[in-house]
Amino acid sequence: MADFLEIQNLSKNYGIVPALKNVSFSISRGEVHALLGENGAGKSTLIKIISGEEAPSAGSIVINGEEVREYNPAHAMASGIAMVHQELAVFENMSVGDNIFPNTMFLSPGGFINQRKADREAKALIDLFGMAVSPRQKMDSLTMGQQQIIEILRCVSAGKEIILLDEPTSGLNREEVGKLMEIIRRLKSQGITVVYISHRIDEIKEISDRVTVLRDGVYVGTYVNDELLTEMELISRMVGRELSGTLYSARGEDGIATEEVVFEVRNFSKKNSVSDISFSLHKGEVLGFFGLEGSGANTVSRMIYGLEAADSGEAFLKGQKLKKLSPDVLVPAGVMYLNNNRKNAGLLLNSPALDNLSIPLLKQLSDGLFVNRGKMTNHAEKYINEFNIVIPSVYQMPRNLSGGNQQKLMFSICIGSGPEILIINEPTRGISVGAKGEIHRFILELIKKGLSVIVFSSEMPELISLCDRVIVMAKNRVFGEVRKGDDMTQEKIMAKAAGSVAGEAS
Ligand SMILES: Nc1ncnc2c1ncn2[C@@H]1O[C@H](COP(=O)(O)OP(=O)(O)O)[C@@H](O)[C@H]1O
Ligand SMILES: [Mg+2]
């Protein structure tokens, strides 16, 4: 395969932050080339330069022997390059079909858009994923995963030469991921070049021809993906050190959890959704929930914060029965919720980090009527340091941060008000191994200071390393529980989650 896309001595600085440092490698025509690297390694920056959204500070990109002279998206698009962003970028008020073909090429001879033809084409693409969605449906009636697929389809239909995918699977379920893999194989068979960023090494192993690893903006190497290339090897190249056995720093057996119950749910039920959910959270405990797609775990995660109503059941906070279960009761009582979708869950992407960190605490940060800018800045800087957020200044907008840094910012906002209970939904979805480890460490440090945590995660290693107990859901109910020490293994959890007879004893 000839070198099709050459990246030559590429550097990019954002103010004082160097995102790429003299990176050179090349991508062959028609290959699936994966980009792997920790949070902040420069992956998104690199493909934004290829898609013309950012211009390099130094170095160049050569496509098909021709150096790119002008870095702008329209230019890249005209050369058949299309990109799916890390953050969902869809037009929620438009139809599904219009999202797939936003600047539609289905013009009739008179210059009018040929709606029927466009919808037919859109439907054909939707059918590739077997989605029960019509092209005329409004985008905001779709689930996050479905919206993400539509964005991928827009890219697939626009990218005639090179398709750039930035962590496309973070919002997809297992079946959807499988479909995406099929589509990438199909693109490859059509000779289209795919650059694929994912933090999921298993996906990269499955789909890519070669893998390029970046670390802190520096090129580490490009490796042929064959059976000799192991996942552990890739991880150690990515983080720059050898790792022994496990990915995460597991929680020690130091028995912080106490007998004291801080939060309890009794007999939560909702018709056709979940039935008879009961559990209690102890002070200083990390209680996990695991369930496969459709198990009801996701519903429970929303119900216990009042984001979805139960038909029946009771909840107790420190022994007190709650009259109402909703954020406006829970937040003042010291119960915070950290969601997985950074865009829709409270992060003001276009306001400075300073404002994001201060809003929940405006009272404490004010003197009388007026906010005290000094106090605000001190507060924000304290959290940026404590949680190791890579950001040029407190005035930077979250939009410009990598996924891991956004998540750390969200985490800081939740913790800023000093909550006693934290409910977390997929704390590290879509972020890299290094940032994952850091977030786990923050959680465990807060536990030592008396925080109690409920964590919903689809990643078993994450639950195993964090939790004292994991409640496993299957078929819309609690199917069993595993405890740290005796039986917390992936096999046991999976057996229960699959609702199998072997997992029934509990
Ligand atoms: N627009 C921006 N302004 C300031 N810093 C940025 C911007 N975009 C990215 N960065 C910084 O550049 C570095 C690389 O980021 P990124 O390319 O998003 O990494 P990755 O995608 O590998 O996680 C990070 O330190 C990030 O915070
Ligand atoms: Mg990124």
C-alpha cells in the first residue's frame, strides 16, 4: 500500500499548551488506521488538522503527493474528507434525513431539493444499522446511541476518500458497535481510508490494520496489528510504563465502609420497566450496579435521582423517608449526580471553566450581593490543580478540552459543594486508560474522607476495582450481589447479569 496521507513534522500549540510535537508518520490508502493514546495525547487535534478544522503550528500534511496549502473544512470536504467528532454534533431540531444529508446534493433540475430521493438514500443508510427510525422523524426523538449513528452515517455518506472517526463507539451499545465494525469493513473494501480513534483496545485490535500510538503529543510508533501485538503491549506504549496484570489501581481491603446506612431504596417498581428494586448504601461504601443492555440498571440510575419516576416504592436518606425524590430535594441534602453525557449534563461547554466551577457555589463565593472574582478564581484553581485538569487557564471553555479533562471538570463541579453521597453514571465512559485511573483514584480518596458512592458502569474491571459490593441486574430486577473479596470476578458478575441458572444462587 502506497503512502496516501503523510503527516510531516506536525506540531500544534494551543496558547502555551503543546498538543502535538513534531509528529511524523503516514497512512496508506484504503487502510483502517487506529490512533491510540491517553487522554490529552493529541489524537483529536491530529484529526482536526486532517479535517481542516485546525491549522498546524508547524509541519504539514501531504495528501496523494500534494501538500495541503489551506487548512479549512470546506477544502477538506471537497477533497472527500469527513469527520465524526468526539462530542455529538447533530441538529436536534431537524429531521433524521436532513441530519444525514445537511447540504443535500439531491437538487432537482429546478434547484429544489428532491426530498423523496434524499429520504430514500437516508433510509438505505439507516437500514445498514437495522434501526427502527424513519428519515422524517425529528432527531431529538432518538436515543443518544441512535443520534450518534446518524452522525456516523452523515460522515459515511460525505467521505469519499478519508473518514475520520473520533471515539465513535462511546455512546453505542454492543450490537451497534458490531454494526459499525461491519460498515468500516465495507468502507475499506470500497478503498476508503479510515482513521479510527478509540480508547477501546479490543475494538482497535478487531478492526485496524495498523495502530499509531501518541503520548503527550509525541509520536511513539506505528505497529502492524497482527497476533503478535498484544493489548498489554499497546497499553504500556500508550502510558509509557510497564503495567502488571491489571489496568486499574484496585481498592485495598481496608474496610472503610461502615454499618451506617446513608441511603436506602425499598421496592421501587415501574410498569414494564423495573420491579421490586431494594438496596441500601452504607457510609464510606462504593456500591456498584451492573447490568447488560435492557437489564433495567440504566432506569434505576435515573430513578434514584428522580430523573425518571417510579410507580411505587420508598426512599430514605439517613433514615428519613423522602417525601419526594428529585434533584431539588437531593442537591441541598448533599446528594450529587454525575452523568456520563458531558454535553447534556450540566457542563456549560461555551462558558469558561471558572464559571462552570463557581455556579454551584455562588453563595459561598460572594460577598453580599456580588461575586468575589478572587474567591472564584482561587476555588477554580484549587480544583484544577487537585484533579490535574490540563487547561491553559481558568478562562478556557470546556468545549476545547479533551473528553477526560471535561469529565474531570464535571467531577470537580460535583465535588465542589462537598456532597456526602455521589451517584455516578459511567464515570469513565469514552475516556482513556490514564484518565480512568486518575478518576478512580479521586473517587477512592474521597471515600476515605467519608463520601459514599453509587456507581453505574458497563465496564466490569472498573466496578471490580472500585466497589465494595456490586448489585447485578437482569430482567428488570436485582438478580444478585457480589462482594469484594469472596466472589467479585468478571465471570461471577457476568453469570448473574446473563440471568443464567449458575448465577441464580444469591
Ligand atoms: N482548543 C483548545 N484550546 C486549548 N487546549 C486544547 C484545545 N484543544 C485541545 N487542547 C489541549 O491539547 C491537548 C491534546 O488534546 P486532544 O487532541 O483533545 O487529545 P486527545 O484527543 O488525545 O485526548 C490537551 O492537553 C488538550 O487539553
Ligand atoms: Mg480526543
